[in-house]
Amino acid sequence: MTLREILEIIEGKTITENINLDQEVKMGCGSDLMSDVLAFTHQGTVLMSGLTNPQVVRTAEIAGIQAIIFVRGKYPPQKTIDIAEEKSIPLLASKYTMFETCGRIYASGLPSCGVFDLTSHQWDAKFTGDE
Amino acid sequence: MSIFWELPKRLSMKTEKEELSPKITKLKELTYEIKIGQAMTKDVVSVSPDITMCELREVLQANRISGTPVVENGQMIGIISVEDLINAMGVCSPISTTNNREVTSASQEKMTMASVRESMTMTSVRENMTTTPETLFADEPLARAVSKFNKFHFGRFPVVNRQEELVGIITQDNIVSAMLKHLETSYYQEESLIYPTDRILTDRILEDLIADEVNLILRYHVNALDFDHAGEASSKLKKTLIRLGIPPQIVRRAAIASYEAEMNLVLWGEGGELHVKVQPDQIKLETFDTGPGIEDIEKAMQPGYSTAPEWVQAMGFGAGMGLPNIQTCTDEMELESTPGEGTHLKTTLYLEANASGFLGEGATRGRETNPQAFGHA
């Protein structure tokens, strides 16, 4: 799914300059926990987040996040925008809540990042009794 | 343990240690990159519902396949397999209804086979097929197929477009072949695509260095509670590792581990040092701090365990995932801490094991040429 399509689906706006809207993102992740972003995403993920501090962009760079969408109409501080411009990570904005932003994009066919081993190990240990 | 990722595991040669530690592998990423439509067999043999089971047997045998979709007026209405054929024979066979098996002589057997064959001409595919079969969409990622093969233990899934028209068929062998093909063509391209302008001339510096022992040491200083620059050391490290020609997947793991460790130095360690030793076969990543130390290391290693105050959580950290994340991303991890004195984290990522993990000998073993072949249902 391209960023252009995503912008249409969430009726969103761009924050950083000169974004190539035809770039493809392969999957999506919604999280305000940066460690979860590091653990549960793949290269080429678009991140939905309500957190707007510079750490979001740094986390995105490390994890290979392709673009960030700030939800609930949040606008990031200038420092965040500066780092994003420097790292060429597109920032987008959505007026919808985290749930609706993710829901709209997922329902339009962008898959999630899937179930990770780390999750299934814990899941099995807690709920099915297997290791 | 989930069987969702059993397929990639089977593909790679792994040591016992690696088997135990969950990995973010290239193969997992690939299952999202490749679409089912790219992996499926496009020339599907299909049959009409009105042919007899006897004719079906000939179709399956002639094409060396173990199952096939049933199509009527362009729409797929069911699927039929060798198993259905065997079940139909069981129902029709007189042997299955008699208790007196001892008397089966050669001539009787001949007669029985003849009568089975005859009865197979009386029953149609429509009566024996599975209706409303599970299907996959051609535009879905391969990961959907992997999970569906794990959920339903079928040998194949018909692939349809969004208009529900049959466009192909996919088996587990198709998945393996498609992933291997993709790996071969994209592995070397990918490195240069990610940071095309950021490369220096030599492709792999480490391999070009001639010495009895190569040891490249990178040191970064991390300041306490400096949130404007927190993460910068890891960002620099990531760029440097890419320039050194380290495979991108390993760079990503090293960068995540170092970023989590760096955040620990910033938040808890009262600042510290990040030392990275790059060798041709491994990367050693260590942090040193003279902070308060960790009271209970075992507890700190549990996913979700956190002592973080609210202001740390407001920054998106302190969810108790830092140390488990580091463990997931590295091959070896050692944590030494003395309360009141400081913490020393030692981790190692192996370069060789991972390279052979998905491109080595083990990856190509067990490859099948005929995806719909008998015996691979």
C-alpha cells in the first residue's frame, strides 16, 4: 500500500516536506511503546503512534520503520520534525484515534506485522502449558 | 510452541542454541514481501463436477497431482483429492462390508477390483468433493498461506482473485521454492538498495583486511538523561555497520540491541560506554555503567517486568521489554550487575551462522521440483 493511498484512507495530512507518496509500505504497527516497536515490527512497516517526542523517530530509524503516522490529531514538536527530515522518515498526521486510524488502514488491506515467536512463547507458556 | 514459523525453521541449519532463541529472521520478513500470487502454480488442472471418479483417477494420474479444484461455469465450487478417491473406494468396495476376509483368493480379488472400478464409474466428482473449500487470495502475503497451512492440515489451497475466480493453486513446496528464489535474487540487491548513496567503495571491508586477526573497535559515549541525543550512538553504529558490509538483517538486530542498551544507560546507568568489537565472524556489543545496578537480574529479564517510573513510560520506554529485546536480537547475552556499583552487559551476534542460516547448504535441501506431486499432500 502506498503512502498516498494511506493518506486518502485516513484523510490525513503530511508533516515533513518532500515525501515520496508513491513509496510502498508492507505492513502496519500501532504502538506507543517504543520497545514494542523494536520487538514487533519488520523492515518496511508504517508506525501509528500517539507519542510525538524525538525518540519515536530514533526508534523508527533503528527498527527500519518506513513512515510514522501521528494519531488523534497530534502535532509533533519541531525537534521531532527536524530529526525526521534529517533521517528522511516521512511524518504523517491523522485526526482519528489510534483505533480508527489502524482500523481504516487494516480494513483496506494492509496486513499487520504478524505473530512473533516472543509472543507465542509467552502465550503458550501462559495459556496452553507448553514450552 | 507455535507452529506458525515451523517452515522457516526447517529451512535453516541451526545449532541447538539458536533453536531456543527466537529470531527475527529474513524468512519471516519474506513471507510478508512475497504475495501468494507470485508463489502459486498458475497452470491449474481443474475438473468438471460431472466426470466420474474413475475419470478423476485418470486425470490425477496423468498430471501426477494429488488433488484438484472442481470448476463449473468458471466458478470454483469444490476441491477433490486422492483422499476423496480412496474414501469413495472404501464405500463402494464389497471387502469393507464383509467380515470374512480369509476367503479372499486371487480370483476373488480380481473380481473385487473389477467391481470397485465399475462402481467408480457410477459415482461422480460432485458427490465426493469437498464443497466450499478454504481458499486464499492471490494478493495476500505469503504469511497468510503459511498460517493457513498450519491451521488446516491440507495439502493445497486453491487461490482466487477478489472476484472469487480460480487463478492458481498453492502447496507448501510452492512456498519454499518462492522464498528460495526470492532470496537468491534479492539478497545482494537489498543491501545496496537500502542506503545506495551511503556506501563506500569496498563491498566488505572486513574481508578485504589482511591480517592474522582483525578487530575493529567502535566506542561511543552515552550521557545520562540526555534525551535529545539518546539513541544517537546506536544510529551511528547502524550506519557504520552498514558501511562495513554487514548483512542488513544482522545490522538491524545489532542496532535494536544497542538502542535498548543505550536507553538503559541514559535512563538508569547514569550514562556509560558502548563498545562494539567487529570481527569477521562476529560482533561483540558491550555496555559499561557505574549506575545503581540491578537488584534482581532474573526478574529484570522477564518480559513485562519493569521498575520504571511514569515519566519514563510516558517516553514510550520502561515497559519491561528492553532486556528481553536485547536477548531476542543477540546470539549470546551476559549481564553482570552489582547494586551500587554498576552494570556490565556483554552480547555477541554471529555473522557466519546467520549467513548460512538462510543461504547455506541447509536452505536448499529438500527442495521439490513438482509442487503438486504425489506423496507431498
